Amino acid sequence: MSATPPPTSSPELKRVVTGALVGTALEWYDFFIYGTAAALVFNRLFFTDSDPAAGTIAAFATFGVGFVVRPFGGVLFGHLGDKIGRRSTLIITTLIMGVSTGLIGLLPTHPAIGVWAPILLTFLRVCQGLGAGAEFGGAATLLAEHAPPGRRGYYASFAQTGVQIGLVLGTSAFLLVQLLPEEDFLAWGWRLPFLVSFALIGVALYVRLRVAESPVFREMERTREIVRVPIKDALARHPRNFLVGVGAHINDTAIVYTLSTFSVAYATAELGMSNHGALFGVILFALTVIVLQPIYGNLSDRVGRRPLNLFSVVFVAVFVYPYFLMVGTGVPWLVWLAMMIMGAFGFAPQVAVQPVFYAELFGARVRYTGFAASRELGAALAGFSPLIGAALAARLDGAPWLVAAFLIGTAVISFAAFYASRETKDIDIADIDPVRKPVAEE
């Protein structure tokens, strides 16, 4: 076990929270705007040789490519995070995400350069995926390792709050540019949300450069407890928890991207709902989750991580059919209410607990790598949810009932992972190997 590092001062803790909140918000703004663009515009600009339905499926396929490479980003940058530090690695991921997103806004479309347009778009999506693969794990690890004992769930939840703020910012950006005449929106307006990313790089770097390195990592450097190959150590010491980490991220990934991409495409293309109405529902969903993040995080410090995780996936399985019944009415206020209910009780509990849950799965020496690699492998398995949803809906002439069954399947997988997990809220975060045995035996 590592020596207990000195507690983080209150002013420094505030800087850490601000850095995680702003950094994750801006980086996930980058990641989410791709999904919105895939639902609304990429099928018309980058896949124009396809019919509309096939073009939407192709656009969602490139969206899913970002998830395929996220585990590789988790291993690569997780390795750096466990070798050179959490803070330094987050600086690198900030640059990768920001530059690749900004360049998407400069891409020529299919009418201009033909097949090279979707090829370049996919390449930049791969770069986004590499950066995203380590972003959340790094920010959450930094928060958990700075947080005072007994308050880790509350403070670490702000990493996930930043993700939802990114969803709100990205969706709002597209709401604004869609106020343009459609000809202008398709010609140049869709590019603006991506080009803004160049400016956001500076903001994210500013807040992150002011944050101190994790005291747990500094203590490991002092005592020479850095391991040479973190992913090898993570798999050898924590095989059970690694599998738990993979399964735990299946359901929430499927939920958020089904709501923010497939549901938007379904509501607009099949139900005739306006783009603004559908996107406003996504914003309400995200705002609901933002409000509840610290509440659920604080609750997890009292009742534990496991009960909240289990409750949330059970709620998803029970509510998913009523959700699509409400959305299927095409009545805006019912669509919005459905999204808010799913956000409040199905999505918010798991994602609020997620940052600290993953941080506590692995010992300090391999925490960044184990966290990022297992979580992002789960994301890769569920990241094609919008594509799967579009394909399943097409089999029923646009009806979403097979999509609902698919989401129930993801809930069952995550339920199994959470059921197999151990309660970890009372571990010592500085321990190099805190979960080799059940907490009750320690």
C-alpha cells in the first residue's frame, strides 16, 4: 500500500473540479456534435450516392468508428497516464480532440472531392475516438485521487457533469445554426460548431494547465511504484474487475447515443417532428442529468455505488417500452417528458456513479489504464447503437420496438456486471491494489 498522500487543499480542489468540468465539457462537445451532425446532415453531404435511409446508416457507421478506436486510445493514453501523470496526459488528449474536431469543419464534401470526403471524415472520427478513449478516465481519476475520503462519489461526479454539459453545448450549437436558411446551413452553417472547437482548445488548455498533478500519482513517483506495462498489470491483478468495467459501460452508452442520435432521426424522419423540437428534447434530457449528477454522486457516498447502479439498469429495462410509446406519439411535450424521465432514473444514476466506480475498480498503479481500457471497450461494444437502432427500425418499417428490445439486452448485460461487482466506497484510493479481495475481508 502507498503511503497516504497529503490532502488536497480546498482552493486546489476547486481548481481540480473546475478543470475536470470545463475540460470534459469542451472535449465531449467535440465528440457529441459529430453524432448530431451524423443524424442531421452527414448523410446528405458525405454519402450522397446512397438513398436517404442508407445514407443515414452509413453516417451512423462512421459515428460508431469512433467507438471502435476508443479502447486503443484508452490503452495508449492510459499507459501514459500511469507513467507520466494524469494531468500531462489530459493535455495531450485535449489537443487531439480539439484539432481533429476543428478539421472536420474544414472538410470538402462528397460533391467536391467524391469518395475522399467520407474517407477523410472517418479518419478524423478515428482521431476523435483516440482522444475520447482516455479523456474521461483521466479526468475522473484526477478527481477521485484529489477528493477527500467519504466524498469521492460527489466530487468525481463532476467529470460526468462535464460530459452532459458537452451534450447540451453541442446540441445547442446545432439548434442555433439550423436557424439559418437550409441552403446556407448545408453550404456552410453546419461547419460552425466544428470550427468553434479551435477556439475551445485554448480554454480547455488554460483550465487544465492550472490544475496540480494527482497527489496519489506524485506519491507513487516518490516511492518508485510506477509499473512498466500498466495494461499487463491491470489484466493480471484485476481480471474480474476489468470484465466488470467492460460490461458496466454497455447500457449507459446505448442509452445516451440512442437518445441523442437515433431518437432524433426517428422523431424527425418517421414522426415528422421538427429538428428543433427533437434537439430540444435532447437538451432537456441532458439538463435533467446535469442537475441530478451531484445528488446521485453524494448519495453513492452514503449508500454505495452498487445499489444505484443496479437500480438504474432495472429502471431502463422497465421503462424502455413506455419511453418509445411516448416518443411515438410525436407530441413534443410527451417526447420531452419521456427523455427527461429516462435521464432522471435510467441514465443519471449510473453515470453519476460511473467516475468513482471505475476509479475504485483498480489499484493506483494501473488505475488510469484499467479505467480507460475497460470502460472504452464497453463503449466500443455499444457505440454502434445508433447504427443498430436504424437497422432494427428499418426491419419494422421505422417502428422502434426492436430497438427497445436491444436496449433491454444492454441493460441485462450491465446488470450482470454490476451484480458481480463489489462495494468499494470505503477503499483507500491511494492503495496500489485495493480490490484484490472483498472489502469485508480487509
